[in-house]
Amino acid sequence: MISTISNQGKLETINQYKLIKIIGQGSFAKVYLAKDSTNGERRAIKMLDKKLSGWKLLGKTTALDAATKETAIMKKLKHPNVGKSNQW
């Protein structure tokens, strides 16, 4: 993963995606609106806070476990509003 950070310490890009703004957030992750610099398409990118990934949710499940399960479910979806990625 290649990223750039502004002089103010704000994350600006991840790989070919320019982060535009936060469009949602929860206890363990933030969702950014991003623009793909290769084709101009907009995407939602969910980023898990690595420092919180080991926190326990309900029972024995950690935030990282929940994110891994969510990714597996998203990979199985076939819908025009759910993008596919070779990086999953």
C-alpha cells in the first residue's frame, strides 16, 4: 500500500485513490469517499483503525474478525453498487 500524508498529518491518498471526505464512521472504522485517479470513478473506502482492531466486540469476536467476515461477505455479493477489487 502506498499512501501520502499532508503537512497537517492528514491522510490524502491510498494507492490510486484520493480521499475526499469522511462519509461515515463507527467505533472501529471510518468510511471515506475517494476518487480513483486512473479513471475518475468515486468509491467508498472503509478503513479499520489498526490500534482498535484487537478490541473485543460481543463475546470473543474482535473488530478485526468482524472486518474479515464483512470482507468475505462483500466478495460474494453481486450488485452494481458493490465494487470488486483484486486487492481483497
